[in-house]
Amino acid sequence: DIQMTQSPSLVSASVGDSLTITCRASQDISKWLAWYQQKPGKAPKLLIYAASTLQSGVPSRFSGSGSGTDFTLTITSLQPGDVATYYCQQANSFPFTFGQGTRLDIK
Amino acid sequence: QVHLVESGGGVVQPGRSLRLSCAASGFAFSAYGLHWVRQAPGKGLEWVAVLSDEENIESYADSVKGRFTISRDVSKSTLYLEMNSLRVEDTAVYFCARDRGGGDRYGMDLWGQGTTVSVSS
């Protein structure tokens, strides 16, 4: 199975800041990576698919990049509503796997 | 409006069985792949199983293979997860989710609210 490793596990930033979350796959997954945002007590929300394509309705402050084994999610102009846990998920081959999550707090 | 609504969760003893349901509405149910994803208390997301769109290919996480079965009833627009030989470690909120479309590589864009399964003696 493909292992997904996110870093950092926890990040704290201020409103207006930018930050980057990294996701690494244990083998080449081409561009088949998705990013999700999950707020406490809620279902996950798809942010980005195919590594860099923004899901409809998601603000352009969110962007993704990468291919192969290394991927990033960047959030610019942080807003209080961005407080959540962010997960990457490989969609290259079954069984699909998620990263362990990155919790974002606002200072 | 498009919706997925899970049901069937509850408290069950180890070794027993439970069937979860996920009722879909507002979209062409048979045209999409559908997944089950779970989240243990205080933990991250764990992908559980998929039933692909028209080809109905099944795949499972190693942790549930041989114990869980995913299926769908197109006439009822409902996805199921039959869970047998339940273990304490199966305790989680179970979400159903839909492929974004165009295949299973484009993420899951529609999620239910989740149903809670607690396995305890």
C-alpha cells in the first residue's frame, strides 16, 4: 500500500499569513493527489484534485502543486475560517490512503 | 439538491455484524463511484472501501478486507456497507462519499454527515 506522510502535523499562523503543507507519497503517484479540509464535527471538503486543480467554489487562496512523490498545499491570506485539519489523499491506486493530517490553528 | 445521508450506526458487541446505509439523492446514482471512509475518535481519516461506477469494481482497505462488503441498490439509490466480525478498532464515524466524476482519481466531492459505529463489550 502507498503511505502518505504529511508535515507538519500542527501549524499555527496569523490572519493574513501564508503557509505551506507538504505531503509525500511512498511511491510515484503521478498527479493523483487530492487535498481536503475538515472542520471539527464536519465531513471533509474537497479542496484540490489532480494535485493542482481547484475544486469549484474553493477560494483561489488555496493552491496545490507537485507530482510524483512530493506535493504541497499552499494557503495565502489566512482567514479565521481556515482553522481546520487538512488531509492529502492519494488516488493513484487502490487501496486509497490519506495522510495523517495537518491541524491549522490561528494565533 | 445533491445529498448523501448515512444511517445504521449504533453500539454493537465485538464479533457481531452491522449494516450501514447511505441514501443518495439529486444525482445519477449509478454513474458515480462511491466510497466509505471512517474516522476513529480523535484520529485521522481512513479510507475503507470503494464501489466503482459502471464497472462495479470493489476494493477494500487491508484492515477490513474479508470482513466488510460494499454494495449498492440502484433501484433505491442506496449504498451499503455490510460489516461482519466487528472489532473494537472498527469504532469510528463512517462517512460515505462520491467520486467527483470522470473516474476515481479526481477526489471525493460529496460527503454525507457520517454515522457512528461503536464496538464495545
